Amino acid sequence: MNGGFVTEFLFGDTRVATDSERATVRMHLDERTEGWVGIPHGGIGMGSIMELASFLEAGPRDTNTRYPMSAEFRMGGASVRTGDTVTVSVVSSDGGFTGSIVPDGEDRPYIEGTVRYGADERNRRDDFISFLPASYSEIHESLARLPHYRNCFVCGVERTSPGLNRVFNYLNDSRINKTVVSHVGMDDADDATVHRFSTGSMLHPIAPLALLDEVMGWGGFLVSGQGGVSVRLGYTFYRGIRIGERVVMFGRGTRVKGSVSSRMLFWADGGAAVIGSDGTLEPVIVSSGQWFAVSELTEQMKIQLMPQDLIDRAFALAGS
């Protein structure tokens, strides 16, 4: 996996230090990594841990032992801003690896991750299947566009650096409440955006990690009316996504606890499904997460998202 476009995008010309069980690299979180304005995107951090793990000597190389693969991430021990420098480290463990990202001057990590090969999370899969439509034809005419940022790694449309350039849509279907979707592989223009983040013929994990974080965050916004920062994110990969496959990413807001005036948390789940030639949907990744609502980010959405009519639509859908 290492040594290609994604390695250069994340780490530049910084040398990765490795031994038999550990890999470490310094990483500058410049404007290329932005998610919220002034804040690096969590998908960049998760993707950097996954990319750095490819430098380890240990770990399965064949898909029969790699999948299903469970990836659990915890955020928020330390805060980071665009412009900070961090140290990314991964260490081999029995059946997988652990990773962390520690900002300069901090003892606590900004992100911690644990990846286990051959590990499934049945509850997460069952939750996704419970609302996954039988066919893409059931939803493709029920999508309403949501707003986007200028420079976000996932949805930024005015970036000078490479990004995923994804569009978010509210799924206006009474059978599937508070759900947001995004697509990969439905447009030839993807070759210059999301498909650049690949490893050979396969989509690099950074793309679905970041995109599912974002669509689930939007689903959580629909139930809370608030923007938030990721606290915990979990993913189960059942196989890799091939370049050229048509994929739908789902994020569904599920519940809210507390109030924004004191402390509010919200939850969402989702996943990625490949569209078959007959329109059926094959789950290839399932995901879940928890977010901490931040009123300043909600205000940022009102000011920094674009265009205005889609901002108004998003807040109306969230009832706020």
C-alpha cells in the first residue's frame, strides 16, 4: 500500500521510521487536511494510521485472513488545529495493530485506533441491514442536496489540494428516517477526485473512513440540530472497494442525549453498499459513531457552508 499517492499526500517527503513491529512518522496538519474550518478532518487522522500500518512487516497480505476487519477509533484526548504538527505511530499486536496520533507538546493522543483482522461486529452489521433498501432503485429519486464547505477534505469544492469532492444528499423517504447518503463511482469526474486515493485497483481506506464519518455526522445533525466533533467511530470492513464500483454511503442519526446548553451527545450508524448490476445493494462496510455537540460549530455551519438555500434546507430538516 505504501509509497504511492496517499503516502505522499499524507506525509510528504517525511521519512517513515520502521522496525519489525513499529512505524512512526511526523505529519504536518496543513490546510490540505481541513474538515471543519481550522480543524483537521478526523478521516485524515484515521487514514494516516491505516496508511502507516502498511509499512509494518507483520499482518496478513491475503484477503481471506484480513477480512472481516474491525477498526475502532477514539478521538478527543488532545485537541488539534490546522497548522499543528503531530507524530503518528502504529504498533503490531496479536491479530492486528494499534495506532495513535500525538500533537507536539501533548502527552495525550488526539486519535487512538485499534484494528483487528478477522473480527466482525454483528450488532453493527445488523443495524445497517435493518434500514438498507433492497435496491438502489428504491431511493435514487428521493435525494435532496445538502450544503458543502469550500475547503473540507471530503466535501470542499474550492480546494487547491486534492480532496474527495463528495456531495451529500438527504434521503427523503419516510421508511428510512434521518438518513444522509453520498456516492462514489457514479461519475467519471471521480477519477480526478476520490479515485486518486487508491492503492492499485482498490480504494484506499482513507476515503470510506472519512466519507462515512461525514455522512454519519450529517445523520446525527438531523436528529440533534447541532454540529459536533467525533468522539468514537467504529467500522467493519467486509472487503475492499474496487475502483469503478458504484458505491452508496449511508449515515443515519439514531439518538441524542443531553442539551447543547450543558452537554449533548448524539449517535449515528451507517455503512457502504456496492450497487450491483441489477441494482441490489451489497454491504461492504458497516459503521457507527458518537459525536459531541459544539454550538460554535453549529454557528460555523450557518456561516461557512454554501449555498444559502441548501443551508436553510439542512436546518429546516433538522428542525432547528
